[in-house]
Amino acid sequence: MEMLQLYPREAGHAGVRNRIAVISTVACANHVADLIAAGSPLADPYTHPYGCDQMGDDLTLSFECLKKMGTHPNNGACLVVGLGCEEIDAAKLCLEIRKERHLCEYLIIQEEGGTSRSVEKGTSIIKRFEEELQSQQRVPMPLSELTIGLECGGSDFTSGLAANPSLGKMSERLAAAGCRIVFGETAELMGAEGVLEKLCVRKSDYEWICSRIRHVEDVARDMKIDLRGTQPSPGNIRGGLTTIEEKSLGAVCKIGSLPIEDALPFGQSAVKPGVSFMDTPGNDLACSLGLAAAGAQIIFFTTGRGSPMGFAACPVIKLTGNAVMAKLMAENIDADLSGIVDRSMSIEEGGELLYRLLLETAGGKETASEKLGHREFSLYRTSPILT
């Protein structure tokens, strides 16, 4: 089995990066978290517009997702920054993260005395974290330690012809090695139900996925929108896609011929080797959050129209089958698979290229989005904003 050099974690997981998460519990603490993270090359701010005026399942989901970012395999340390009067309690969040990550502390802006004092204290904490992380070393670990997220964004006709099928070939190789593979975007399976029925190992999983697809349609209908009649998006249409079914059949190619072993609610950890489906929105940032919360240390992102987005918790590898976009947005693209379209490259060769890129990224090579500082983050909110 292929061996990788990874960072071991207390809970038994392994990271491909060794970074510090600076987590804001509420929008009011975002600026302080940003300033603290800006002072360290190892730190990333996990800021978002929520944390206040949330309740029930929505509040629980936000708390759990922030906890999973603090304990994400790629983060070796965490600082929680709270204001002091929000629903998400910084001390409680820190306590939960400490169960898996001993390098975790918190500060409360209202208790520290404002922005400047909070930034000063936070910066001193981060410096201590840096010293310990820099003493940690990668160790040999099997390929099966990896969980890989698969995602589409800005799809065009080349996504289903080249980029996604190549990802499918890579996925088949990873599954054979015992890796966990997670894909989502529920709306992007609309019209591919017949394919899903053949791929799902358990009938209950197939029925649950179909129920989630119907839920998306029902929510849209309540807003007087017919998704099957209005999708794909304008960008998808300009990229040569004509129907949501065409887009969905291309999207499911990301898992190749692999069976779907499990079906997960948003943000649930992936535990079974092989492919798991996660119920996520099509929004790229929200989908990335779900995949990272599932445990993905690396995300593969196919894009025909082009996208610069990265994600705070994990390297995002961008691939395209569109030759024009590969040239136009070259600084944002990690793998050009347009040779499949002009027949100078096979899908199997595309899969091999992605597999080698995966190994290099897991070993420490920066992706295009990392080099450019793309470490975006946001929470996924499921309830309306209270008035």
C-alpha cells in the first residue's frame, strides 16, 4: 500500500497540513479573529455572519460544524474568539474541541476589554501554538488514512465529459486502497435517480437520497420556483449544458462505477471506506464545509467555467476539462484535463494525473488556491434570521 507522510492527531486521525484555526463564535468577533490570524503564517480565520439569533437544530449545526473545524485533521491547534453575549458559548466550544485537540484556548472580547487587548492576547496564544506545531513532524502513514471530498462548481459540458470521469477513475483507485470518499450537492443529483438506484448498496439510502432531492424541490416550489424547469444556472447554460438532468448525469461521474456505501446528513463524519453521499446544498462554500466536517483532508473541485475559491480547513485541488478556462485562469487551476476533450489524453490518464497530484498535495505541495491565499469559510444556516 502507498505510504504518505502525514501529521498524526490525538484522536487517531491524520492531517496533510498542520495549521491553527482561529474560530469566531459570532459575526461581532470576526474582525478580532481576522486580526489575530493575520499575524501568523500558520493561522486561518474561521469567520462567518452567524452565531447570534439562532436556535434549535440550526444553532446545534453551527456549533457542531465549528467544533469539527477546531478538531479537523489539518488543524493542530485552535483559538476560539467570542464576544461574550452570543448563543454559541466560546468556553463550551473550546471545552469540546479540547477533547480531541489539547492545543485549544479561548478568549472573550467583552472580558479582555475590547479589540486591541483581545488581539494582543490572541497573538500571544498563537505564538505559543506556533512553537509547538513547528516541533511536530510528519510520520509514515497508509493512504487509507485519507478522506477525500469531491465537488463541482461552475460546470460546463467538459465537466461531465472529462473532469468528473477522471475524478471517478481516481476515486476507484482510492476506494480500492480503503480511503473514504464523500460527495454531495443534492440538487445536482436531480434527474439521476435511476443511476443512484443502481449504485446505492442499501435501498434505504437510495430512498433517503431521493427524499432529500424531493425536499429541495418542495422548498423551491414554496418559493414558486420550478428547479427542473429553471436549472441549470445561466453560467452552466453558457457552458453548453441544457437541462438539470444533463448536469446531474455528469456530476455523478465523480464517483466512477463505485457503489454508494453510506448516506450522510450534512456535516456528519464519514466512517465507511468507499463512497458516502452527503446531503449538502449546491453552494460551493457550504458544500465544502460539509465535506470538511465529514473529515475530508483534501477536496477535489471540478470547474468548467472557472472558480478561484479555496477553503480554510483543507487544500482544494482545482481541475478543468475546458482548455480556454485552463489558459485564462491558469493561476487558479491545478490540473488541465482538456486533452480528454481533444483526445490527446485518455480518461484513465486523467485519473492517474489526479492521483499523483493527490499524493503530492498530501505530502505538502501547495495547491493553486493555497498559494493565492484562498482560505474561504462560512457556516451553513438552515433557519431564517430572527426579526
